[in-house]
Amino acid sequence: MADKTIQDIRDALMKGDRDGVARLTKAAMDNGADIREILNNGLIAAMDVVGGKFKRNEVFIPEVLISAKAMHAGMAILEPHFLKYGIKHIGKVAIGTVKGDLHDIGKNIVSMMFKGACIDVEDFGIDVPPAKFVEAVKKGGIDIIAMSSLLTTSMGAMRDTVKALENSGLRDKVKIIVGGAPVTQEFADSIGADGYAKDAATATDKAKELLNK
Ligand code: B1M
């Protein structure tokens, strides 16, 4: 019975059925299913499948976005119970689209996929100046800075952010991942980022790798 419910949650998430995921997740909790089972074998497993399909070009951005929203709905039901069941976030990411850039669709997908992988996310939104990232690292608790850029003209703000962290003596306190359509591995290397990802699924894998998870 529990296995069937978990399978139903996976199917609903892969179909992007937000209400279905919320309803089934709640039903599974009400029926006493193990929260880790719902999370790992239900929501995360299904999102991994969607991420894999996206990498292989079997599904596209709209499907990923819809599934990510369904994932969100399931996570919202589970989240209040996390502490009680001893489920911890595997790390914390501060994410934002860099200064001068207002594109946020891709960044939001990355953000949602991070959350789906049990990574705590502080989302600074768009047009984020280097100082905002520096301030967050200074405050503490941030493992990874994740920067998105969609404009060739805003990519320089990624370099400025890395420099600002270096100048504040904080560079070794945090890992940095960059991405977005014009960004490349070569660019990431040239500014001294720790990682580059071409899409949201790869960004999630990269973040987990940098967190040693
Ligand atoms: Co703009 N825009 N836009 N735009 N826009 C592009 C990016 C552009 C390629 C269009 C074109 O000319 N063909 C071009 C950039 C050219 C360049 O510099 N290389 C462009 C331009 C020039 C502009 C303006 C300057 C236009 C103008 O005003 N003259 C202006 C700039 C405003 C500003 O930012 N200061 C502008 C404005 C806008 C809108 C506001 C109208 C709107 C944005 C709405 C929004 O985001 N809320 C918009 C849109 C929608 C686009 C296009 C059409 C679509 C972008 C998008 O959302 N793609 C885009 C053309 C195109 O791509 N076809 C274009 C879908 C999204 C899911 O993909 O963001 O690439 P993407 O994210 C992917 C990956 O890149 C990656 O994962 C995501 C999911 O897999 N990824 C990461 C993203 N961030 C990551 C971070 C990571 C890792 C992976 O680690 C941290």
C-alpha cells in the first residue's frame, strides 16, 4: 500500500501534477508513511528522473518547471516535519542573477532543483550586486554562492563577485558555481569559480559534489 502511494507520488510529480503531488504526499503522511521514504523514493527519485530526461533532451524547460513546481508542493507538505524526523538540509546555497541582469526563469529552475535535493536556498532574486553575496558569506552559514547570467554584458559581474569575495578575505569560505546561457566552463575557470553547470540538473549534481554529498 505504502509502495503504491510512493509510486503514485512519483508518477504525479513526473506528470507535473501539482495538486496530485500535494494530495498524495499529505495522504501518505496521514497514513503514517516514512517521511524519508516519501522524500527519497518519491519526490527526489521522480525529480532525478525528470532531471535525467532533461539532460538527454527527452523533456524540455516547461516540463521541468512544471515538475519542479509539483516538487515544491510536496516539499511544502513535508518541510514542517523535517526537524521532527531528523532530516537535515545537506548544505546552504545563496543564489541570484548577477548585477545588471533581470532574467530569472533559469535561475528559478536551478533554485527549485536545489531545494528538491534538500539543499537550503537563500534566493536573492535578480540584479544582485557583488556586495550582497559578500554580505551573505560574511554573515555565515552559506556553503555555495550560485550565480546566473543570461547576458554577455552581465557576465563580468560574476568576475566582480569573485574578486569582491577575494578582497574581503572570504573566498576560501565558500564554493562558487556559475551558469546561464552565455557562460562556459572556460569562463568559469578564468574567473576562478569552483564549478560550472550548463543546466539545472547538472548544477544540482555539481552542488552535491561540492558539498561532498
Ligand atoms: Co532577454 N535576452 N533580454 N529577456 N531573453 C536573451 C537572454 C537573449 C539571448 C535574446 C536574444 O537576443 N536572442 C539576449 C542576450 C544576448 C546576450 O547577451 N548573449 C537577451 C537580451 C539582449 C535582453 C535585453 C537586453 C533586451 C533589451 O531590452 N534590448 C533585456 C535585458 C534586460 C536585463 O536583464 N537587464 C532582456 C529582457 C528580457 C525579458 C525581461 C523580456 C525576459 C526575461 C524575463 C525573466 O527572466 N523573468 C527575457 C527573456 C525571456 C529572454 C529569452 C527569450 C529567454 C530566456 C529564458 O528564460 N530561457 C532569451 C532568449 C533565449 O534564450 N531564447 C533572452 C529559459 C531558461 C530556462 O533558460 O535562463 O538559459 P536559461 O537557464 C537554463 C541554463 O542557462 C541554466 O539552467 C537553466 C535551466 O536549465 N542556468 C544555470 C541558468 N542559470 C544557471 C545558474 C547555474 C547553472 C545553470 O549555476 C548557478
